[in-house]
Amino acid sequence: MKKRSLTVLTAALAVAPLLAAGAPGQRASAADGSASPAGPAVVRGVDLDTVTIPELQARMKRGNLTSSELTRAYLRRIEAVDPTIHAVLRVSPTALRQAAASDVRHRLGKTLGPLDGIPVLLKDNVDTRDMPTTAGSFALAGRPPDADAELVGRLRAAGAVILGKANLSEWANFRAEKPTSGWSAVGGQTNNPYVLDRNPCGSSAGSAAALAASLAQVAIGTETDGSIVCPAGMNGVVGHKPSLGLVSQSGVVPISAEQDTAGPMARNVVDTALTLSVLSGQDVTGTGGAFGPADATPRPGSLRGKRIGLWRLPSLGADVDALMTRTAARLRAAGAEVVEVTPPYQDRLAELEFPALLSEFHRDVDAYLKTRRGPRDRPRDLAGLVEFNRTHPAERTCFAGQELFEQALAAPPTTDPGYRAMRAELKDLSRRSIDETMAAHRLDAIASPANPPAWTTDCGRGDDDVIPSSTPAAVAGYPSLSVPTGFVGELPVGLLLMAGDREDAALLSLGAAMEDRLDAWRAPRYLPTLPGATAP
């Protein structure tokens, strides 16, 4: 494919998006024969695989493209491609009406911002008043919530087209000890578009896989620990876990108020940054205004002089470690200084995090379920969910367990002094693990692999081991960002970047520069399996 211009990316981060223009990305004819089941992802000459939001807005402003045409193109791709990957649970019955309203605003010159007319998928643990929100469980199926999540209200106010709901790991992967990421009772198993018998990682599996397959321009994921950045890495897209509190969690099915956050996912960093600005109501594009003054001067980003701490994580395998070596060499060639680091306190964080989450999940899911009306037999608390799963065989068609639900029922309440001491130690050590590492080496960011090569999906075995790179930022409430860094054979690997609290804008700017330098994206091939592999 054509290498994305760093100037285009940084201009889009530095000027008003409606004025930022650039040549649409050109889809390369891949030598390996990669192709979508629906054929090329093109509408009105626009390559959906590579086009950015600023480029789309420039075309809509000139009248060369409408939101209705763009939305229909994505709906057609969902119809044609999604039966192969099972990433989209449902499409909005009002999507085309939303797009038509945006077209009117574009014709009148009264657009609402950079997301006006842009199709967005929502992970199905984000409340929508006009579509069911299930967290993948039949326990919440049926009547939609009474109100949108606050972040959905922000998207609607910005003119975004809410395209539909994406599948997820049921209850955001917080139900069983050996879950299978990307599986839910409501949506079945989401497949990795690169190799279909490989896992998409979770819990924002549908959001990431849909983006890899070009079924929406952007998507919303959620993360407690790894659930945005791992699916992003494993599906070859970009995912940003914001600083805790930057995006409202009101109306999002919870695991833990101490760690949960929704965040943007896209095929490029600029779309991710623009979406975060809408979700948060704050400028994270570095422009100093809502979305940048019209006369802002583009400043191409550079890696020269940036100091990156590389946390190798050799436990992810020799192939990933070799990719990190190649990545470090490319960053050094671009002028960055790369030093090897190992953030401290990781064993203690791993020891404390899970017990704390059990107590928090019991508190927070009980509070959320009280907000949901529905049939008289709908579960009203965690104990009701446990009983529901015992009596509904459809909830056990992939993995039978609900050990985490049962352990959460028995966990100490969040008023318990032991729990409070545990969470206080987690907050302290996680923040120190990042702060001390960055200060000791004078770093702009810590980088590590976001994921191993995707494992084979297997309901009987469940997922492979937890990937530890996401934990420090997730527990600290600091931002993290996964950008594509390369492949192990046919399988994408992401580079995870971490920085200090509220350093989201700087992290996104750094990520845009790395994205341009690494140029690691390529279209999925939808291979049934890898040569020589045996499907489960």
C-alpha cells in the first residue's frame, strides 16, 4: 500500500479537520493476493481501508462524497463480509436517516465537527436507547436501556452515524477462568480476519475485527486491562486506552470503576485522536482549540530526539522478540533513542489486581443492573446472573464456567479494610512502575509488544495466558496506545506505548510518528487457517 504521509497525519492532528485535505490512500495490489470476501473496499473511488476522517470530510465538503454513500458502503460490507468474521451483532435501523441528516448539514455548511457523517460501531456493552445492549449475554437481551451512555450522546451531538453494535467477549471477559476471547452467547465467536481460526483477542474483539475488515470507519472499545490494546494489536489496527476519567463510563456495563474506560479504535492514529476528542469533550489533537484554528500551521512530527524505553517481554516468544529488535532498529534509524527497560513491581501488581477486581465487579455490576428495566425475570444483581447462567444452556455453548462470577459473590466488599489497602497499593505501585521508569531514563514513552501472534481459537482450552504489557497503564489509569508494528508470518503484532497521566495527546502524536515510520499495516487475507496448522 501507499505509505501514509506523516505530513497528512500530523496536519490532521494540527489543523481544523474540515480544512485538512490529503490524497485518498491508494490500495496496493498485494503480491500475496490478499482480498476481502466482498472485493475491494471502495466507494466513489475512495479506498475505505486507508482513507482518514479528514480526507472523508474534505470530500464531503466538496460534494464528492456523501455520508449516505459512505454509510451504505459500510452496510454493504457488513452484509457481505461479516458472515465470515461475526464481528457485528446488529446494525442500527436509523443509520441511513442519521447519514441523510448529516448530508443536509454538509450542504448547508453547518457541520458539527470532524465526526459529522462518519459511521461508528459501538461495543455492545455501551448503552444505546434505540438498540439492545447485552454485554453478549442473553440476560440483558430484549428491551434496550432507557438512555444512551454519555459517550454515545457525545457522538450523536457531533453528528456521528451510529452504525451498529459490535460483538465482544461476554461480560468483557469477566465470567470464566478459562474464557474464549471474542465469544458471547448472543453473538457467537468473532474470528480474526487475518486467519479465521485464530483468535481476535478480547474483550473488544468485534470492534477490532470489524475495523480490520473495513466494516466501519471507527469503533468504540472498552478496557479494564488489555481489552482495547490487545484486540487492536492482534487485528492490525490502532486502539487507545485513555487516561482514567477522560471518557465518561456512565451507561457502560462495568467491571471496575477503578480501571474501566471506553476508548477509540480505528485503522489509523489520526482517526483515533479525532474520535477521542469527541468522546472526551477535550482537545487531544494538540491544536489548543476545540479542533484547531483554521490557520494552524502543520508541524510534521518527528522521532528525532525522542527517548523510548523498550520493554521486550521475551515471554511472548522468539518471533515477537525479533520483531521488537527490528522495530527498535527502525526507530533508531528515524532518530529516536531506544533504551531497554523493565518496569518494576510487576509481580506484585499481578498478585493484587485480580482480587481487587472481584470486589469491584460485585459492587459495580450490581449498581449497573439496577439501571436496567425489563422482564420480571431479568437478573437484578450478580447472584441473579449466576442463577441465569445455570438455567440457560445457551450461555454454556462455548465454555461452561462462571467461576469469576462465583468468586466475586464471595469476595470482600469494597468497604473492607483489606480491600482498601489492596487497591491503594495497586494504585501506588502501578503509577510508580511507569513514573519511575520514565524518570530514570528520561523517556517520552515506554514501548512493548501489545500481543503475541494470535492463538488458535478453542472453546475447550480457552485463551492463552494473559499479556502483561497492558497492566501497568491499566491499573494506574494512565493512557496506552497500540499501533501496528509488524507481522509474525500472517499474524499482526502491535506496539504498545505507555506514558504518564493525561499524556494522551503527546502519546497520540508520538504514535502517529511511529505509525508513519513503521508503515506496518496490510489488508487481511481471511485465510481459513495457516499452512500446516490443524484447526481445533
